[in-house]
Amino acid sequence: MLRGAVTSKKSVKMGGIKVKSDLFQKFLAFGVLIVLSIFFGILTKGIFLKVDNILTIALHVTPYAILGFGLTFVLITGGTDLSAGSVLGFGGIVCAKAITLGVSIPVSIVLGILAGVLAGLINGLFVTKLNVTPFIATLGTQFAFRGLTQLVGQGKPVSIRALGDEKIISVFQFIGSGTIFGKVPFPTVIMIVTAIILGIILSKTAFGRRLYAVGSNEEAARLSGINVIKTKLIAYIICGATASMAGILLAARLVSAQSNAGQGYELEGIAAAVIGGTSVMGGEGGILGTVIGAFVMGVLRNGLNLLKVDAFVQMVIIGIIIVLGVWYDTARRKKQAESV
Amino acid sequence: MKKALSILLVCILVLSMLVGCTSGGKESGADKETSTPVSAGDSARDSSGDSSGDSKVIKIALITKMVDSPYWQTVKRAAEEKAKELGNVEVTHLGPPTEADIDKQVQIVEACINDDYDGIILAACDVDALVEPVKKAKAAGIPVVMIDSGISEPVYDAFLATNNVQAGAECAKLMAELIGGKGQVAIINFAAGTQTAIDRETGFTEEIKNNYPDIEIVGVQYCNSDPTVAANQATDFITAFPDLKGIWGANDQSAIGVAQAVTEQGKSESIMVVGFDNSDDIKAGLKSGTIKGTAVQMPTLMGSRGVEIVLDIINGNPPAEKDIDTGVTMVTTENMNDPKIDAILNQ
């Protein structure tokens, strides 16, 4: 009943209320980010606010943010992708393996992303065609893709450095940790460009609107003629593609693909999306929010590190922040539903 | 339509598995080409024929956690070389397909007891599951020497492994030497709550505390063996402590991440990085100078000493101490070109 009520309001007033609540959520997350930054800036006597440190944070949050973008798409459909971390590892190691086998870097990157697309397609087919709950389907593929990653790497890292080819090493390293426009990390530029493209797809295209419709009320979306299966399938494919992108960037940063890369990262990505206002219940969310969410996590980690907070205390604090984010989301939805 | 799609899905899955397997198959194929399985056992037999044949050939089963990995191939090579050197010893290398196949390893040990082996060298896949098989072997009068990974009850005759407390202390000594005995250092450990990690960290911090009063350990972070996380944590240490002199990465992945952070921050001259183990990436770091030194464990010693100790036990001279530290060798940018050290680094 409640869900129906929320949805009808949304489908009637696509523009008005939804956009307003999204904006408010983003504003809130952004506010938290600013408050945290000022807080850490004062406590670290300005070290935190130095340009170098801000750019460091930007480099650090990049893989989580990119992973979070794809997860945002899947979460909006009301699904989830627990295999994203494994797909990250898979994409990275396929790319690195291809390079070690003598394939050129651009082609290797394409192969890595294709591996992610294929993984996303498999997840999507499990969820849509075989009707397996996303949680269970992607929990299963989490193991399967990790296994494939280990197989490709034979349980060891695939080192590009060990090739000894300085040109390949320097190009690959630039992709992972090089800087342009002065000191801006190249991967962060990739993240921003990806964010803009995916943000436009989500907010300005018919596909984006269908995604929200499917996530709000699947049955209603189906009845109004939306191809639910196709829409969901594309969301999972995008998630696989962004996960493998993040994996390639991580492999490039270390000039070596780890077969355990990305373990647990899916939860970081989901946390970033949720803190940024994407609902785990589906139907709501956006890319900008996920960027902000990833930065909230990154700023917390960096700030707490600079303040020399004990590693175990940090885990407790970050855990509490995630719970607060989800609690706020649930409370707000309930309130919204009641106000209709 | 639905059926067609499910068939397609199955096809994709099978295909992706095949892709994974073939690339895996190629790798292991390459492994087999370079190492020569069984042949060393044959040559050991040949040489026993040469050496006047005063007594019967002593058959030793070397049972590792898996067979087809560079690490265990190194152990096997060392054991076979020692067997060849001794003349009347024959080593057979056995093991389950993967480290997770605990029950298979149990079966292998039991088969060896029923076979006519005179001694067993064993790296246990599981601390508990292998206790009973080892007891059985002992009851059958077969000496058992554990290497690398032990079992929860000390029913074996000897246990050869790296003493990680000692190894951590060695890293601390090298770090102290590199930074001139004073200044701030940070630790990136690979896991919280794992015994190996705890031991290494304890060894490092105790050594600094007891012998280097002018060195301050500014903090410990745990990267869960994720080099990217290690790199991020190391970068934050560098930002928080502008005078930082050194960072120790307590395993392979931690050290790789630390080296990356130091490179990114342009501090490879001023911040000393000490690592652990000898993966390809660590070797590359040593060559480029971003990693100044690393603690290399001695699988070769586990293989060769393992054979020697089995023989000692058969001859009635069991080792005085059951637990034997095979130690680590500190490989540094200074000594890495020494042929002896190079052999250890590339063992």
C-alpha cells in the first residue's frame, strides 16, 4: 500500500516532489561533507585542506566512486550487485593478462571492460530471465567471478612491472596515477567524465526515466509498456562495465593486477550510493549523490588517518556513519509516504 | 524465448569457465615444462646406484599443500637436490590439486602410510584435519617433519618454518639501519588478528622499542592485503607526518602499496620502504629502488633441511628442538647483486 502510494505520487509528479527531495538529500550529504571538511581542517591545523591532500582524497575515492556509479543504476532498479567487487578484480586481471600476452594497452583495456560487460550480462540474465533474487544471484556470481579472476592470475598478481618494458609501464602507470592540468590525478578525470555521461543518461534520457519507473513500481512500469527486463539488463551491464573500469584503474595504479583486488569493494560502492541518497529499496538516487557519498567516506578515512585515530576505532566510526545514512533514508521515505 | 535465453546463459557460463580454464591450463603447462617432475627422483635413484649401494634407498614423501605453484616447486627442487647430494635418498612430491582440498591431502598422507615410505615431509593444508593422519604415521613408525604450515598438536617430530617474530625484528633492524637509527616510521600490516601478522608486528615493534630509543613508530594500519588500500594509508601517513623516515609493509601486497604511495608522493629518496617476501612486483621495486629491502623466506631451506632431519631421525638423532626457524634473508638494494643473495631472491 505504502509503496503504491509513493509511486503514484512519483509517476504523477515526476518533476516536482521527487527532484525536490533528491536535491534536499544531495544538499544534506553535501552539507555533511562540508562540515566534515571544516572539522578536519581545523583539527589538523590546515593540513587536511591543502590542495595536495584534497587531490590525494580524490585519487583515493575514484575507484569506489566509479564502482558506485554502476551500483547506483542497479540500486535504482531495486536490485543489488554483490559481485561488483569480484567483477572489479576480473576486469583488472583480464586487462593486465592481455598486456602481458603482448596485446596493446588500448585493446587490453577494451577486453577488460568487455569482461565486465559480460559479467554484468550474466548477472542481469540471472536476475531477469531466471528470476533469482538479485542478492542471491550476485552473491553466487561473486564467488564465480572471483574464481575466474584467480584462475586467470593463477592465484598470483599479474605484474606488468615484471615485463620490464619501460614504455608500457609508464603508459599504464599514467592511466592509474598520472596527473594532468597540473596536479589533477588522471583517474579522477576519468571518474568525472564517467559521472557526467552516466548522470546525463540517468536524468535526461528516456532510459533513465524507465529505470526510475521500474525501481518505483515494477508492475506499474510493466503495465505502462516499459520493457522491464531490458531496462534491468542494461543496468546490470552498466554496473559490470563500471566495475571493470575501476578494476583497470586500480591495476594501472599498481602496475600489477591483484587476483584479490576489489574484495569487499561492492559494499564501499553501495555505501557511497546510499550516503548520497540512493535508496536500497529502488526508485531513487543519482550519480552526483554517489560522488558526494564516496567523498564523505574518503574524507572520513583521510581525516581520521591525519588525526592519527586508531585503525580499529576508524572502522567503528565509518560503520556508524553508514548505518546513519541508511536510517535517515528509511525515516525520510516513511515520512514522505505518510505525507501523501 | 525464455528457454533459448537460458540456453544462451548456460553457454556463456560454460564458455567463460573454459576461457578461465584454458588460460589456467596454459600457465600450469608452462610450469611443468620448466620444472622436471619425477625426473629428479630418478636421478637420485641413479646416483644411489653409483654410490656403492651400501644400504637400501630411503624413500621420503614430500606432501605439500598443492603441487603446481612456484613456491612448492621451489621446496621440491631443494628437497630433490639434497636427496641427490645424499645419494641413497629418493623424494617423491605429492599433494592435492589446491590448498583447499584438505580431505584429499588427508587421503594422500594415509596412502603414504600404507605405502613403503620411510619418512614424510608435510606442509599441512589444515591445522586440525592433519593431526590424526600425522598420529597414524607416527604410530606406524614413520617420522614426520612438518614444513611451512604446522598442525594444532605437536605430535610431529620437527617443524621447520619462518619464525615471524624474528622476521619482523630483522625488518626493524634493516629499517633502523636505513634511517640512521632515529626518526619516525609507520607500519602497514596486512591483517588484524591473523597470527602471522601479529607475530611480525610484535617482532618489529619490540625490536624498535628495546634497541632503538630514537625511533618512533607513529602508527599501524591494516590493509587486508589490498595494495590499493595500503597505498592510500601510506599516503595519509606521509601527509600526517612530514618528517616520516620509513614505512614497513609487513607482507608482499602491503609493501607494493607502500612503494606506490612513496613513488606517487615523490618521496622515494627520503622515505625508506622495507617489505616482505619476493614477488615479481617486490623484485621490480628493489630494482627501481622504491623498495630498499625485503625479508625473503627460505622455502629452499625447508626442503633441504626437511630431508636432512628425516634422515637424522631414521638414524636415531632427532633434533633437540622440535620447532626450527628457517629464518629470513634480508635482501637489499645494496646486496641484491651478490650471486648468493640473487639466488635467494629468485629461489
